[in-house]
Amino acid sequence: MAAFDITKYREMFLEEAEELFETIDTLLLEAEEDNDMEIEDINSLFRLVHTLKGNSASVELAYFASLTHEIEFFMDRLRQGELEFAEGMADLLIDAMDTLKEILELEMDDSLDIEFFNDSKSEILERIKEFEEDIEESLSNLKDKPEDKEEFGLFEKNEQTPSEESEEFGLFDEDNKE
């Protein structure tokens, strides 16, 4: 019995990946231009990245699948509404896709340097972490910020202490007090 040759399946995956990357690039360039991304596009992007991850793992491209998984997790947080699409995210994702393409090429050629992979992955994860921290900090600031409520109506809040002399306003004036 002949040994299993995964090369044919990897080549098929590579053809599919090129098509997926084209669609991803189109979505991300639109998002970069608009500085925004609609939820439908976020969902599509997530599915595309998810497909890349799953199919690459099935043809034993472990490094590519590992990095794709990290990007997929970030995309899932966007898709679930845990993170909001923010300025610069399109640039981050474009750079991440470029890195994925490079990792894929190197891993397909069996020339991927582990140190290069780890450095590339760390850089992307650091940039993702910055977005997550910025968004979490913004949310925290919103929660900590006291609400500015304007007083309105017939009676205004008196901010003076009882010992301070205050000017009365209303139906009763000071002369009629007992």
C-alpha cells in the first residue's frame, strides 16, 4: 500500500485559499475606504477566515491554521458585538491577511522559519490586543463617567448647604416664611 501523499490536497487547498483571500481582500479594502464594516461583511469575513482555518488544518498546515485561529477569534468578537469595528482595524486585518499569505507560502514550501512565525504571530496578537484594550478602556470610561443630567421643572436642585444664605424662588417669598 502506497503512503498517503497530502501534497495533492494541499495544492487543492492553495487554489481555494487564493479565491478566499481575494474575497477577503475586497471586503477589507472596502472597510478601509469606508472606515467601517457592516455586520453582514463582518459575518462574511468571519466565515471566510473560519474556512481557511478549518481547511488548512485538514491538510496539516498547522502554523497557518494556528495564526488563522487567532484572527478568527478576533473576528468572532467583532461578529458577536463584543468589539466594535474601529478606525485602524481594516489596516490591522489587511496586514494580518498579508502575513497569513506569507506564512501559507512558506509552510507550503516547507521553508517556514519558526522564529519568523512566532515573531509574526506575536506582532499580530499585540496589535489585536491593543484594539481590545482600547475598546475595553472606552467602555470602562463610559461606565465610570457620571451622567450629566440637567435639572428641569418647577423646582431646581439647591446645591447650597442649609447654613448658606440662598435666594428663594417660587410662589413663596422670604417675607411670608414663619
